[in-house]
Amino acid sequence: MFGALADFSKVIEFNSKDHAAYFNRGRIRYQKRDLDNALADFNKVIDLDPKESDAYFYRGRIKGQKGEKGDLDSALADLNIAIDLAQNEWLYYLVRGTLKQKKDDLNGALLDFD
């Protein structure tokens, strides 16, 4: 799987507007725990295709994992956008609920978990 990282980078070299290549490279980087570069890829996906709910989802997860207070608000904003775009994606609600729990918004977390 990680050999695909070079392949997606090569695709991006040839076509810098291929949002799918950025997205897939970002997912691989996320799995490798290369969060800063994964975040850059998901930012690029959103620049190229602002309706790509999965990019907001991953970007929100990364911001939430970094755990700084300002990042939690921004992470929640990304999860809200992802939920608005995708609707009924249970995993998005689970992650948003976890972020709300980190912010001590237990009622909000319970609503998302429900």
C-alpha cells in the first residue's frame, strides 16, 4: 500500500489538479501517521473540490488528534461541514461526538453518539 504513495505523488506531478490523487495520498500519509503532510493533502483536496466531504472528515480528525484547543474548534467545524455534505454518515457523527467529548460538551457528544 505504501508503494502507492510514490504513484500518487507521480500523478500529482503530471496533473496538479487531480483531487483524487491528493485525497488518496493524504489517506496513505494519515495511515503512516504523517499528519502534517496528510493535512496539506486534504487542504489541497478541499481547495480543488470544496464539496468533498471525506476530505473535511479527515482534516477534522487530524486537527482533533493534534489536540490543541484552537484545533478542536476548527476540527468540529470541519466535521460539521462533512456531515452537512454527506448526511447520514455514522462515522462522522462518532468522530464529532468524540471531539465534543474532548471539549467537555457531554450533552452534544451524547446527541452525536445517539
